[in-house]
Amino acid sequence: MPSRVSDDFMAHPVNLHQKHLDLSSVKELPDSHAWVSPEELCSSGASRDTESIPVIDLNGPNATKLAGQACKTWGAFQVTNHGIPESLLDKMEAAGRKLFSLPIQQKLKAARSSDGVSGYGVARISSFFPKLMWSEGFTIVGSPLEHARQLWPKDYNNFCDTIEEYEREMKALAGRLMWVMLGSLGITKEDVNWSGPRGEFNGACAALQFNSYPACPDPDRAMGLAAHTDSTLLTILHQNKASGLQVHREGTGWVTVPPLPGALVVNVGDLLHILSNGLYPSVLHRAMVNRTQHRLSMAYLLGPPSCVQISPLSRLVDHGHPALYRPITWSEYLDTKAKNFNKALSSVRLCAPLNGFADANDHGSVTVG
Ligand SMILES: C=C1C[C@]23C[C@@]1(O)CC[C@H]2[C@@]12CCC[C@@](C)(C(=O)O1)[C@H]2[C@@H]3C(=O)O
Ligand SMILES: O=C(O)CCC(=O)C(=O)O
Ligand SMILES: [Fe+2]
């Protein structure tokens, strides 16, 4: 995984006081983390849990068709029968738990530097919000060795081996999912020349993100991870047993994605939105927190090879369907996101979509914070 995935957030270092509070020992929600005032509490953050994103059996006969429908209508789905061993997911969860349960001073030894992308810290989108999120994160781009050594000077091999195994398995699954999702649009390997000779997306870049959401003394007024879309082709997310992920759907509102044993969540990211010429919306999502349970999630963020310019696939462009976005590399897009956050996708857009839908990020009615 080349480390140029991005140095782009470095121009916008998070610079907020109290950014390294030990959240698990806080007994009362500090004002720095209060997104909702007590007066606003009744009307805020309502979510509908009567429906949720589809659950798709990856080995089922209709996987391609169902994935296409899910991507078009939700920009997300849960996948089962994905082939990732449960034991590996358990090992990753244990690795995340071990990491976040270290004393804060130890975690800060592996802090993400102001000009870096890997390491421990608050969500990098924090700089766009007046309040801090009830979470901490650890990002891995390239080798985790240096940071693992700082965290566990005598015992870093286990962590590194688990990460390496997870990345290998996730890379293969991400390639499979790309073809299922693109296949539904009639896209073949010949249409995506950067997918490699066997269409394995071997040169693809990726990042791995551990998220930790400690139990919160006032969960209705806090925010785990503010609403955002991922700057990826696709994201594969594993969440532990504690619920918290919500996706936003136009006309429906916020909907909880319940943790299902053995299932992984797949999100359409901004670059797949561009590649599909707007046919697959990148899903707006956020993470809520709760009073009693420590929530953990791990995201595998897939992007294209660093030299590739992503633009709408030519098979999806004709007179009636002009290209909606200009070509852009992943690194350039991450840079744009770091500067413009939820305006990044529209800043790359060439013309308004013909179907009249705006990008997920542009919903006037959705508060992203
Ligand atoms: C490749 C990347 C996508 C990401 C920024 C990053 O350089 C590494 C971390 C990713 C992450 C994970 C949590 C949510 C998010 C918005 C963030 O703040 O960091 C995403 C970034 C993204 O998708 O834009
Ligand atoms: O924790 C979650 O459920 C969401 C995490 C997420 O959106 C991310 O890492 O990009
Ligand atoms: Fe995300």
C-alpha cells in the first residue's frame, strides 16, 4: 500500500483543545463534545429503524442483480458468505481492543503526525466541526511496523501479522465486490483497464481504519463519527456487536445498520459514484454512541492505483448521459476532500445530474454534523 494515499489531510491538521481526552474515564459529557444542547434534545437525530440496507449472500444466484439494486437505492448493503474467516474478524477485533485499551500516553507515542496519514488520533474530519467526536481512531497506510513498535516495543509482531493477513483477505474480497457491483451495470474487465490483466485490482491502494467509540455518559447529545461519505471506490466495514452505524437515504432519513453475525457492510464511496457516472450514490453515514457498550469498527478503504485518473466509465457515457465528473486521481480527491469536505464531490462535477438528484453530500436537509 503506497503511503502517498494521502499526505493530503496534512494541510488541515486538527487543532482543537482537549483532542486527546481519555474518553473512557470521563463521567460527564464535556461541552467540547456536546453536539446537542439539552433544549434541542427532543427533536434531534431521530432515526427510522423499520427498514435497513439489504443483506446479500455473495454466493447467491442473484448477488449481482441485488448488489446493483442496493447500490442504486441505498449506496450500501450488508454481505454474507464473503469468505472472510470469523476467526480473523475476531483476531482483528481483539487487536483493536488491545490498541485502544492502552493508556493514552502510550497511544500518543503512535500519534498521527500533523503532516502524516497513519497513526492514532481523532477523526481527521474533526477540523470541519465546532465540537469533538466521541471516538478515537488508528489509521494504517503501508506498513504498521513503526507504529506497532512504539505501542508494544516487545510484542508488536502479532499485531503486524494480523493486519497483514486481514489486508490480504480484504484486498481479494474488495476485488470480488468491485466486479459484482460493476457487473450489474454491464461493466466488464475490458472497460476497466487499470484493474489489471486478470481484473484483480492488484495495483489498488488501500487504507485500514480502526474506530473506537467508548461508552458515553450522555449518548443522545454526543456524536461518534459525524456524517460523511467515504473518499473511496468502496469501503468494507466490520462492526462489533454494539449498534451505532446509520446510513442516510433520501426520503427516509437516518436508518440504523444492525450488526449481523458474520456480515460485513459495504459502502459505495465517492470514487465509485464518479466511475458509475452518478448511478451509484456514495452513501452518507455516521456513527452514534451508546451508554453501556464500547463500540469498535474497522474499515477497509479501497482506492484505485495512485497514478489512475478516475472518471465516468465510457460505457456509461453517451449523448443522453454526459460525463458528470472530471477525471481525478485518488490523491487529488483526498486533497479536495481535506479542503472542502462535503463539497468535494460537487467541486469535481461538470454539470448537474439529469435525473435531478443531487450528490449525497449536497442534501440541503441533512445536517452533516
Ligand atoms: C484514505 C483515506 C480515507 C479517509 C482519509 C484517509 O486518508 C485515511 C482515513 C479515512 C477516514 C476514515 C474515517 C472517516 C474519514 C472521513 C476520515 O476522517 O478518515 C475517512 C477518510 C475519507 O474517506 O475521506
Ligand atoms: O464506525 C462506523 O460504523 C463507521 C466508520 C466509518 O464510517 C469509517 O471508518 O469511514
Ligand atoms: Fe465512513
